[in-house]
Amino acid sequence: MTATGAAGGDGSEAWAAEQIAAIRAAGRWREVRTFDARGPVGRLGGREVVSFASNDYLGLSFHPAVIAAAHAALDRWGAGATASRLIVGSRPVHAELEAELSDWKQTERALLFPTGYAANLGVLAGLGGPDCLIVSDELNHASIIDGCRLSRSPVAVARHNDVDHVDRLLGTASVPRKMVVVDAVFSMDGDEADIAALGERCARHGALLVIDEAHAVLGPSPAPLAGVEHLQVLRVVTLSKALGTVGGAVCGSAPFIDLLVNRARPFIFTTGPAPADAAAALEAIRITRGPEGDALVARLRRFVDRLRPGHRSPIIPIVVGSEALALQAAEGLLAEGFLVPAIRPPTVPPGTSRLRIALSAAHSEDILDRLRGALAALGLRP
């Protein structure tokens, strides 16, 4: 290494230090913390806390049957998939999981990705292009935003949950193909997209509708779309939230899935999901589709109503405004034993920093009552 390289003489380290200082000054600095937990309760910084930061909405990450399925797959197939599935092939559990996903989501086929993030990148970059307008809600997840950027498509950003604006943007398209992409439930506000209305507009304009269902554990369901003629829909699923495991998938008609196998770079050029992860997800879906899953969803629904009656998702934001206020509130709750993250720009727009409460069926009425008391002591209402 040259003396210049060793000392960072090219200015790179100085630039990094300046960027760090700017992030700190804006109150947007982040650090990874170690949370030693199995379920919502664990130890953080030497103290026991209850997490309201997890997306494990049904508490399946530590379900005995899910863990047992992962153990069995680990013993049978080992720790990893060892290469891209197009190179080394799939393990049987990959095909089982894809079949279960397509049956669950009522589509012809499904395709696994290592994460939900990769699934969104694969769909948008694989199916977009200069000849395809993508209309994306302004509050869509970062994976959708990045997928739009990678697609090389013209992109139109629609006002949040404004179906008429989506309709106008589709009507002004000057390219032969059109696509609308939307979160079913928006991750930082916890509100729902109007899936039925979007489906009608897409059918009218011949646009493909891509729905990211990552947080849609309580709905909305795309079921009404089945009666919309001439509508093509792709459903993006994450395995790492309500299912408590890791991975993502795209569910849709056979031609789209076949095309993604051949075009989606996050599928083609990465190692397949670990067999243990796939087996855990498969078992989690089977639980979710059965009576126990119905009971867990009903329990989660009760917990949501306990904190914010009538709210449509387990994501409950409390907007406080500035970064400093959000950090102060999060630290106040942590002092009382509750891990509730402060969400700040660029994740949310400036001036809308917030606490993001994520509820789980693994919580209890007593824990929720204690959280309400801690919020009240800070002058906050869920």
C-alpha cells in the first residue's frame, strides 16, 4: 500500500468524516444495537426490554413447529443452497414453498428471492424498461423506489393514496406498456392502499398492477380483483415479517414468473435461499392458513384496537415532528423498558419524525397497558 493510500491522502476518509458529522448534526445518526431476544422480550444494553420494533406480527419467528422445520431442513440439506438455483438447482423444499405460496395467493406460480427487497428489485428491474411507464405511490418502500431506478423506466410518482392521480398519470403515458406499483400497507404510516380502485384503473388502462403485501397481515385482500376483467396482477410477498422467517417471493401468472426466472438479476445472480429458511417459511405459511393462524390474526386485531380502535394495520405511528423530539421520546420509553424506534428522515419526510409502534400477537394485554401508561407519562397518545 502506498503512503497516500495508507493515510487516506486522496481525501476519501476526510469526505466520509464530513458526511458523518453532517448526519450527526441533523439528528439522523444511526447505530446497530445488539438485542438478545427470542420473541418480543430480550436484553438490550444489559437491561430487559419489550420490543415494539419487530415486524414479527404473528410471533411465528419462535413458534416450535417453525423452528423444528428449520432444524429438519438443516440436518437434511445443510446450511446453505450453495449457489444460484439456475446453476446448482433447487432443493425440494424450494419447490414446495413456491407451490404453497402460489396456492395461498391464488396465482399460477411463485418465485422465491432471498429477501422481499430483492423481490421488488427483481420485479421492477426485470419487467420494466424504457418502453414501460411505472407509476409509484410517493410513500412506497425504499425497495420499490430502488427497483424503479434500476428499471430504466420512465417513472411517475403519484400522490399518496390518490387513485385519481394514478388514473391521470396512466392516461398521459406515451409508451406502450404501463405498470402501477404500490404497498398494500405503508410501512411508516400503517395505512392501506385502495387495491380495488387501483385494480379498476389498471384494467382500464391495460396496466400491470404490482402489490407489495409485506405488511398486509390484517389486509387489505386483493380478492375483489378476481372479478376485474383484463387485469394482470403480481403479488410480492415477504417471508420475514408476519411469517417470521426470511426471504421474499413474487406470485403471479406463469408467463411473468418464467420471464423473471430469465431476467430478474436478484434471482439469477445470487445464491438461493437457505433450505432451513425455506422450510421455516413453508411451515409458517401452513400455520397461518389454519385455525391457529386465524386465532393469531384475531389476537393481533384485538391488540391494535386496544391501542388505536379501528386502525387497519399493526403499525401505529405517533408523529412528533423533529428528529430531536423523536429521539427524546424513544429514549424515554426505553428508560421504562420499551423498545420503540424513532423513525427519522430520510425514511420519512422532514418534520414528520415519529415513533413507530409495531404490534405482535406475541404481546399481551398487560404489556400493552404498560406501554399506554409509559406513553401517557411522556404526553403521547397512540
